[in-house]
Amino acid sequence: METKQWLESELTSIEKWENDQKELWFWEKLGRLPFKILDRFTPEFIQKKIGLLLDELGQFIQTGGHYLTQEKLVLNKIQKHHSISSTEEIASLPIKVMDQVGDDLKKGRRQFATLQGATTGIGGIFTLAIDIPVLLGLSLKTLQEISITYGYNPKEKEERIFIVKCLQYSSADVVGKQAILNELSSFYDKENRNSKEMMSQLQGWREVVYTYRDQFGWKKLLQMIPIAGMIFGALTNRSMIQDLAEAGIMLYRKRRIMERLLDMNENHSQG
């Protein structure tokens, strides 16, 4: 049984994690630097491939595109921990069950990203053109799976906006992270949620792709070396999906906890 005290304690832990995100690692700061050099030396066909991410992300926001994941895959994972028959029942599950499944998903996607990064790193700069859009697709599907795990439906447009915000958060700098947390506050209040306001927050959604690209930084420069790029690609993709999954779990977990606290307060006032 989840008590109000336990939920508030878990919420405090998440807020501590958010505060810890304000400090960027030295290497992450350094990773922002070489992109003028990267733009100058990156072949045109790779730059075009990166540009396609703009259109693909826009399509995902509007329709889900070809990135929508299968709910059944997540449902099967949840059924290993708890007996349910449909995804509609997930929202009422104990948060500890959601956390177990979320951790399983994070480990699985991290392993897949490691293998995928190693595979596309073999050919250096030429297979880098394949790696970037594949990693975007893996990122979106990972966040959708986490969304389902915590009882939300990624087929709904507002959920896809939240997913893009999670993607943006994972690759933003310190100032950007705080701004995104402020914007996400509207999602935590389900009664006063304004879909038009949420869409206006994404007017500059193209910046998501640019910050996402910047996250590659010096790591992807190292991946341009044939053969050796296999090691760098594996480590880079592993860490990026690890950070992304962690951010997604924390932000969705916070949202579910806050909604349950709100429900408890409403029931208490009515009683």
C-alpha cells in the first residue's frame, strides 16, 4: 500500500536527482565545443541525413510516424511482475512494479544501443550516417515504452509532446534543463492542463534536434575512425540511451507520483 508519506519521500528523491542534473560533467561541457569543426569536415550526405531528423521529429509529434512502439511488448514485460490483462490497468499498478519494469527496459535498450553503436562504428564516418537516425528512433521508442510502463498512452498527442520534452531534457545544458522542468509543470497538473499551451512550448521544437545533435560532440568525432569507431560507437550509444532512459523514468515517475498525491488530497478533502 502506497502511503502519502512514501509518495512524498519518493518525490523528494526525484527532486534531488533533478538538482544533481544542474552540474554538467566536464566532458559534456567539452563535448559542445567541436561542432563548428564537425560541420566543416562532415560530408554533405551526412549533414542531409541529420537534417532529415527535423522532419521525422515533426512527423512523430503530429502522428507518431513510424516510431510508435507496440504496447504488447511492454505489457508482456509487466505481466512477468504483476497479473494484468490490458494496458488500461497499468495506471493503477503499484509504482514499485512500474519501477521494476522501467529498470528492465533500461537495461535491455542499453544493451541494444551498445550493439548497434558497435555495428555502425565499424565503417567510421560512412556508417555514422546510419547511426544518427537509428539512435533517434531507438530514443523515441525507449521513451514510449517508459511512457506505457507508467500508465500513459504515447498514441495521444500530448504524450508525444511529453516524450519530446524528455528527449530534449536529456540532451540540454543546465539552463535548458531548468527551463524544461518549468514547462513540464503543466503536465503534472492534469486538471489545469492546456493542450494549446503545451503546443506553444514546442514552437521551437526544432531546437530539440540541434541539442540532440550537439550531444554527439567529440564522441562522434572519435566514431569517425574506422574499426576503432566500433568501440567509441558502442560506448557513446550505451551512455546516451542510459542517460535518456534514466531521465524518462524519473520524469514519468514524478508525474505519476504527483497525480497520486493529488488524488489522495482530493479524496481526503471529500472525506
